[in-house]
Amino acid sequence: MKTLIASALVATAALTGTAQAMTAPKIDSDAKYILPGADFSGLTAAEVLAINNALNSGGSNGEKQAFIRALLN
């Protein structure tokens, strides 16, 4: 799953425009639903994009929780 997310992140970075690259990405509201009480404040832009990609993947909520926990730790 990490390979899929990394590939999606690279593709997203390659396709985004310069104006979008200048703005900081925001965590999808689903992240707070999937993992309530988590602190998302210290994430890098790449980590935020990886979480958002994971949230939009076809994985189960358990897989999404595990991925987000791994990034937060």
C-alpha cells in the first residue's frame, strides 16, 4: 500500500501547477473522522498529501487508520 501511495504522490506532484505548489495542502476532514483525536499539526506537505491520497484510496478504514498512525508516529 505504501508503494501505491508513494506512486500516487509522485504523480500528483508531477501534475500540479506552480500556483498549487505554493499553497500548503490541508488534511481532508475524513482524516479526523477515521482517526478522531489525532494531532495533524506537525505534518509536512508530503505527509498531508500522502494521508489525503490514502483517504481517497479504496482501502478499508482499518488500513487507512494504520497508515495515518504510522505517519503520525
